[in-house]
Amino acid sequence: MLKGKQSSPLWKQWDAKAQKEGVHKTVYFARGDDYKGEWTNNRKSGKGTQRWKDGTVYDGDWRDDKRHGFGTLAMQYGAGQYRKIYAGGWKNGKRHGYGTNYYAENQYYEGEWFEDKRSGWGRMYYSDGSIYEGEWFGDKRNGQGMQRFSNDNRYEGSWKEDKKHGAGKFYYLDKGQVYQGTWIEDIPKCGSLEDFDQERAPNPPEFPIPVCTLADKDFVLQEGVSQAMSEDT
């Protein structure tokens, strides 16, 4: 007597169908989100697009249910209209590596990231027209950098916790002057102001800066720098 083909229990069949492996069409979640893309061991891994209930959309690489690799994050603000928030590298769900983040229509950062914070080298474009290019750490300007303002004046030097701090130069190109000295928490504490390229300055002062007649001005400046730095410690 021939035995009929034995089928696996229904619960096993249902469990096999429920497993998410490989490429799937859209999977809907109870909280209102949905995902379309690749899976590995029931986790989003590979290429895929996640849409959240609040209108946020991520399209890119995944690993173990987290954004990992390269991807773009955007926000829907109208019927079929999206505003890009970030495009670049990700690691374990956080912005990491090189990427561009858009804060407003005319304000964005392009550069390096570390665990969701601007860290490394980067360039920040501000809505008022100024631009900072240089080093970052912990989402703030830290290290060496240059900030060019909307009137083309610029600062080149040291930064700490988002403020001018340490040795630097401030070029007043509108007046044709340059200040070189030491800053403490955005305030110039000690330095020298000299005329600079005034023939091209649009608004030069009426009179030139008087010549310094100190016997040893470098020594005086160094003493002032040492005092300013000691007050900062």
C-alpha cells in the first residue's frame, strides 16, 4: 500500500511564510510605518526604503534593522513633495563618515560625521551668507578653521566650543585692516591692528593707524597673551 506524501504541520507552513528573507514587497507595521526592500534573518539588511507615519522617508543601505552604509533621509511636506534632510554615510543608525545635512533652505553642512555629530573636517553654509570651513568636534567648531562673513570679512585661526579661542587673525577687508592676536571665548583679548590692502578696501578709515613706537612691542604682546591665557585656565 502506497503511503501518501506527508505534509509538514500547518504551524510550520505559516511560520515559514512569516519569515522575512530576501527581497520583499512592502511590509506594513502596526504603528503605521512601512518598509520595502531586502531582509536577512527577519531584519532589514541590504537595500530598502522605510516610510514613517510622520512623513519621514529613508532610502538606502541597511544592516541589522539599522541605517548602515549610504542613504538619503527626507521629509514629506506636501502631496508627493519631499525636503531632503541628509544624504551620506550611516553607521548603526547614525550619521557617520562623509555626508551633507540640510538645516534650512539656505543652511547646510557638508563634511565628516562621527556618531551623528559633525566631527572632523567640514564646511557649514549659514543662512546669513557666512561660511565656515575647518575642523569640527562634537557638533561644534573646534580646532583650526576659517569663517568668511557676508561682507567678505573673515577670521582665520583657532576655535573652541563654537567660539573663536586662541591665536587668530581677523581680516576687516571692508576697512583694509587686519587684527592679529589672541581670542578668549569669542572676545579679542590681546593683539595688534594694522592697515592691510587699503587700496582695495571699499570703506577705508580716514586716517592710517599710527606707527607703534614701543621699544619691544613683541615682548609686550607676548606678555599680554600669556596673561590672557592664564586667566582662561
